[in-house]
Amino acid sequence: MRLSMIALCGAASVSALAVPSESSSVAKRAAPKPIDLAQFGKFKTTTLEEAKAKLDAALKKVEGDLTSGLGSLLSTTYHKINWDTIKDHDSASYLGGAAHPHARSVVHARQSGNCTSPAIRVEWRDMNEQDRQGWVKAVKKLMDLPASGAFSAAGAKSRYDDLVAVHYQMTPTIHGVAQFLLWHRYYLHLFEDLLRTEAGLTGPLPWWDETRDAGHFSKAPMFTSEYIGTAALASNGLGWCVQDGAFADKQLSVGGTQCLARGVDESATANCNQDFINTCNSHPKFSDMAGCAELGPHAYGHNGVGGVMAGVPTSPNDPSFFLHHGFVDHAYRIWQIADPNNRLKQIDGCADKANPCTPASGSTGVSSQGLRPDKTVGDLFDTTGGYLCYRYSY
């Protein structure tokens, strides 16, 4: 790999972008194509200050309820949780990816409803090179496999597009509702299932701990020419077509015909920090935690990568979507296992946007529009419950 200085059209400065060496002679790529970021839109957000104010109000209400004898037992645990001590797995057993079950074992466990040896989702930095490249190649293979035909109306041209089309078409019903976290947990499972059954993935599914890159996503270890391509900083409202890495020059089919574009906003990525995660997870009530997560670190991660990722319906077109949602799902699982007796199967709030709405419950359905069998929220509460069979690396 070499570093070459590439002039960014419309930018006030020049950035060093990593590109693969092509021969002993120096070969130069054309300057990245500038893209107007406004066309993608943005996810709605809340600030950390607003989130903390809502948490304070929620905890004061809990204290008032407890004082009056109206509080539930689940409310009494919030002040006892030390988030630094809540981990999902012993790191000694997963480093290098050697300890995760083979794909056949995981599939068998799901089919039998038994999860005695859950797969370990490994943070990107802790994966060995073979497993990183294996994931990238499997994603690329999904992009090369022909579409099923079921989503042709949405523009799907590949098996990967089929998955994108599900999110694209269901966006109005899966955001801003109680099942937001659980539907995306299901969606991430569908992605893994396609990778394993159709694209040959045998290594672990990676997740991205964005708290370790908060404020500097453009330098995150997956955004390089060896992996999923550069994520250059936005400049004057412009982003850039990805021109290196496994998805170089990718053109979108679902949700538009533009290129795979990114334009990093580090003022947004700075909000994907541990303080924001802990603030959201300090809510004892599911709906409060989930709302904070959706408008907080989840939304800022999307907006922070920018470009395609900032477009609500089209965001899965960027494979970084699935690394990001591993981060979101990890935070949710940490909230659950901090008080599993009260939180593992907890849900409240509205399952739709009707007025009055339908209250969410374990029987609330989740759908992939036929890509895989429909499930209920109750099937998705426990990641080691049988249908799902995974844990996180810490």
C-alpha cells in the first residue's frame, strides 16, 4: 500500500488517501468525485445535554414513584449499575476469532432451537486478518450474486440489494417505534444468515466499537483501501464517491443510482462516545433507553459517516451500516444483561404510529417481507435464546 496526495475537488485542503499499489510504476487515480451531501438527508438527533436532562427527569420520577409506593422493582436497580463492569464475554476466549463456532454449528443451533455454543461477534480490531478479509469478501459476494426477483420493483439487482430493499421499503414502520432495536437486531441476523448460507462466511461477524473512534471516524481501522474503502471528511457540504477498497466505484441500485458516497462529519461522530451510551443505558425503562439510543449514538453514527449512511431508507447500501448496527445492538444487549431478570424481555411503547397506537408486546411481529420467515419481538429478546445464537466479544 502507498500513500498518494489526491486533490479533493471543491475542498479547501488536500488529504492523504490510501490506495493499493498497482505496479512498480506510480499509478494515480482520478480525484474523488464530489457529491452534494444534502440529497441524502439526515437522521433526527437529540443532544447529550437533552438526553441527560430526560434521564434526570425519568430518575426523579422513579424516585417519586418509589417514595409513594407506586414504583416497580425494576426501577430500584438503576443506581447500582457500574457500566464499566458490564461485559458480555471473557476476552481471553475469543481473541483472534479462533473460539467462535463454525457456521454449521450456529445454523444447527438455530434450527433446533438450542443455543449451547453461541457465536461470538468480535470487535473489528480484535479480528485476525483472515477473518476481516473473509467478511469483506463475503459481503462483496452478496453484491455479485443475482437478486431473487422479489424486490425488483425497488431496483434490487443483487442478493445484497434484496437486503437493502427490505430496509428501504420498511423504513416508515421500523423507525420511531418500540420495536426499532429489536427489528434491527433481526435485520442484522438476516445479514449474517445470508453471509453464511449464500456467501461462504465461516469467520465471526464483526462489530465496531465506535466509542473507540468517537470524533475520528475517518481514521477508523475498517475505512482503508484494504477493507471497505476510505471515509474522507466532508468539505463545504460535499462528500466523495468511494474509490478504493472492496467497494470502490460501487453504484447503488436501491434508492437511487448515485455512487456509494461518504462524507464524514466528526462533530457528529464525537457523540458516539461512552458517556452518551451510558446515559441512554441508565434508563431503567425500555422505551426511554431505546428512544435515547435511536436519536443519540445510533443517529450520530449514521450522520457521522455521512453520504449514503445519512439517508434513512438507503443507509444499508453502505456495508458500514452493519458494523454500526452491531455497535447499536451491543449497547442494547449490555443494557439487558445489566439487569436480565427485569430487562431481558422488557418492552413498552407504541408498535405503530397510529393514534391511539398499538401497544408493543412480545407478540408484536417483525417482518423481512419474505426474505426470511417473520418472527415476533419475543423471539428476539434473548440473543442466546435459540432462534438467535450469539454474544459479543466484550
